[in-house]
Amino acid sequence: MPELPEVEFGRKLAESVAKGRVIEKVTCAKDDLVFPDASPRKMTSALKGKRVLEVRRRGKQLWFVLDAPPHPLFHFGMTGAFLTPGPAPGFKKSLQLASSPKDTKDEDWPPRFVKIHLYFDGGGELVMTNKRRLGRILLRDDPENEKPISKLGFDPLLDLPSPKIFCEKLLKRKIPIKALLLDQGFSAGVGNWIADEILYQAKIAPSRVANTLSEIEARRVRTKMKSIIDKAVSVDADKTRFPKTWLFHYRWGKNANAKTSKGEKIIHEQHGGRTTAWVPGVQV
């Protein structure tokens, strides 16, 4: 599933194509799951002729700020992505994103599973694909102050709390640390692979209850959250450029013989309702 770094890449891609340009044409799939509160006709009417002033993101949610409301809000779900018909300004045509579904690879244009197709003045195009239909495209008059964004916690890239405040927030919670990291009301944008990476690098077992951590451990969680997300964002979520020591490269597939780059045994269990990869020999 796309997590904060992948969605931030999507935001930057959309911004490079759409910012400052007028939406001249819109086509939408007839899909009540992806468009739960707006018919294709309503979505088209709301967007056509509007100028995109900014493209913003909070957690895994991103939206266009138009010159008049309502504004489109996008959530990629498990397999969603923004795509363009060729290299967007400043980007390679395709990257091996950390959570790329197969349908985001280069192929004939338009790609499969398109849910919305935007055409801009000057010839630019942008689509959102969503193979498994778990993404959402909504309309909001004031996205930041309406659900779902208004219910999100801090964004680790945009407004990570100070070490003191972070520790206060974490150490008062009486749930397993893995479940807390996945709670979007706590840390917006952290998903399964990032949570596992944070806990591996912080050397903390996923089942530890948050309020049992020491302040030193809590600060270590914050430090690793920041460094992992900053690095993943800096390389546009291109997994081939993640450090080779990261658990990320060895955590997939529930392989019973999986080991880290240092030869440490990885096991897979359910924590926080998600399959968790962790290293008992390191994480306590």
C-alpha cells in the first residue's frame, strides 16, 4: 500500500503536471466505490475549467487546491497511483516505487484501471489508477478542516512534534507500539513497512505496549521515524535507492528463511492487525 513517501512522490508528480494550469477536460469511471459521494457528472462539473493553484498532502491523503471550491481529494488505497503519459518535468518516466502495483509500470496510454483522467491546458495529462478499487476520490469545500483529513494526527514530514512532545504523546498510550504507529490519528502516513522499519532500527519489539517504553526508547522511535521518512522521500520512494541495510529489502513474502543484511533471522507475525516482519534477536 502506498505510504507517506509514495504519496509524497505522487503529490510532486501531480504538482509538476497540474500546478498553475486549467483543467480543460475530465473523464471519470463509473465506480461508486472510488467515487462514493460524487457521480462522474458531478465530479466533471466540479473540476472542469478550474485552475490548480497547489497540490497538497497530509499523511496518505492528497488534494488539489483549486481557484474555487470544491477541491478534489485523493486517497490511493492499496494499489492507487498518479501517472502521466511521459516523463513529467523533473522525473524519470518510471521509478520502482516502494509500494508500486504492477499496473503502474510503463504501458500504452492510457493505462489500465483508470478512475479519473485529467487534461490540462497546454497538453498535460494526469490519471489516477486503482486496480483493487480501495482508493477514494472525494470533493471537499475545505479539505484540511473536513473528514478524513481533520481526523489525522501529525505528519512526520510536515510537522513532526519536538522530541519532548512526541514522547508525551507516545508514552501515554496503552496499546502495542506497532498498532500505535499504524494509527493514522497518531502519525499520519506511517504504514506497515515504515512501522516495521522504524521498530527494527529502533530495536523495539512490535508487541511492546507504548507506555512501557523508556523515554530514551521513545526518542529513538522518533529519530528513526524522521530519518527513514526523510530518506525515502529524498529518493522519491525509489526502493532501489533505499539503504541496503534496511529491513525493507528482506521483509517481503513471509519467507521462513528470511534474514537481514547482517544475517539476523526475520519472523512474520500478526501485530496491529497487519503482518509484521521483525527480528527477535535485535528487537526487545
